[in-house]
Amino acid sequence: MLDVRLGPLHLKNPVISASGCFGQGAEAATFFDPRRLGALLLKTITLNPRAGNPPPRIVETAGGIINSIGLPNKGIDRYLAETFPEVVGLADCLILNVAGERLEEWPRLAACIGDRAGIDALELNVSCPNVEQGGLPFARDPEVVARIVRGVARETPLPLIVKLAPEAPDLPAVAQAAAEAGAIAVSLINTIRALAVDWRARRPLLGYGFGGLSGPAIKPVALRLVHEVARAVAIPVIGIGGIQDADDVLEFMVAGASAVQVGTASLRDPLAMPRIIDELPERLAEAGVAHVRDLVGTLRFPPAPPAPGRP
């Protein structure tokens, strides 16, 4: 009833942890067994260590949060030596999220990982800041995304998922470029660039200034973009953005997603994902749907009104 496929990946259900909102996996095991998830997706790792952005790093806003964490991590070498041994085997499907700060870093990252046992796929966070282009994400440019995917694929046989940015001028074109370069799936959306202000102090509330908006506030935008991208590509789409319950999951699947990632909801309730998984069979049964895959891409729009002057 719940199993889904993402290319060569077979997941027991469509619920995946979103990168950055669930630590490195071991933390989750104190709340529930990560094997309950369709896949465990871990916090972003970069080639070199990163300290992250100055605090404050998170501010609450209407319908969500704005974060400016800055991808703090140990770097790939220390991660694989120190943290990965504690994570491997925690879930039936383990996906590592990676990000390069410059184009030449992506294949170097992939070469460090190679075909390491225990990693089932990589999610390429091309929607992180791109140092080479003045802070804009790689994901704005289809040619750059294709170059990254091809470069990574030369260094590792692992299946590749590409995480896209909502600010891309033509998101379906970026997704198509990722698919043509060899990605097995795309995930979207990442956070939306946002600003919170202390008007009395005339200062931003975040230490870095701008941040990324996530949570229920971005769900309508995410649904639209998932629908547009799913119509443009033949590979699976993973929907992200404001998912709080089973109904949200099924809305994304009707819009075209084959699976989803849950992020901000887990910060508020660490048991959000197992609760959602438990809710899904009941929702499907109520609607008379035999399998969750039967819903993917079934959104129907009303017919367009006739043009002015026509009957």
C-alpha cells in the first residue's frame, strides 16, 4: 500500500527526512527507529569543514521559520571517519546530502565517497550558495547543474538525486538538465530566501541577515512547482515544503511527487514522521485508494473558460 520506487531505490513508504532538520540520524534513534522511514536523509556535508553562519540562526515567523544555519559540518574526511560509522545501518535506505562551494569541489566530494558501503544514494544540494556566482545557488543554471551531475557521476556509481532551488528562473528546465545528465530523481523545493526584521533596532533578526523560509507558509508554492516539474520530467520528483500530516503528503503526490521529505515539522515534533506514516493507510482507505502510487500525478484542473466572444 505504501512502498514507492525512486529509480533503483525501493522505499517501504514515501516519507523521507529532509536534510538539515534531522541531524545525522543517530539523534533520531532516541525518538523512534529510523527504519520506519522510507529513507533517512542526512544533514549536508561539504568537502572542507564549515563553521556555519553567525547567530542568531533561526527565527520563527508566521507559518514557519527562517533559518540561516550556513551548513556547519566537519568536512567529508572527518565525517566519514568519525560520524558515518555511527550512522551506517540505522535505516533501510540511507541518503547522504552533499554540497560543493565551487564547481571543482563536486567531483572531489564524490571521489571521497566512491561506492562506500552503507550509502544508498546521494542528494546533491545544488541549491546551496555558490561562491563562484556571487552567492547565487548553482541551481539557477541548467548547464551548471548538468555539469555538476556529470562530474559527480564520473566519480561514484551511487544513484544521484538533485535538490533544486525555488528561485531558478525556469525550474522545469533545470530539472530536465539534471535528468538528462543522469539524476534518478529531483527534490524540491528548498527554502525560499527571506528576511525578518527588528524595526526598533533597524536590524535583521538573523546574524547573517537573510535566511531561508520553510514550513507551512511555503507549501502552496512548493505544490505548484512540484506539479510543474513533474509534468516536465520522466524521473521521479520528491516533494518538500510545509508537510505536517498525511493529507499534506497525499496532496504532494496528487500534484506529481513520488515521495516527500519532512523537515520543519520534525523540529516542532520529533515524532512527526512516524505519525504521518501511521496516518497514511487510514487516509488511503477512506478514499478507496489501493496504493499510494495510484495517486501520483492525478491532479485534474477544471476546463479553461471560453475565450471572450466565443460561446
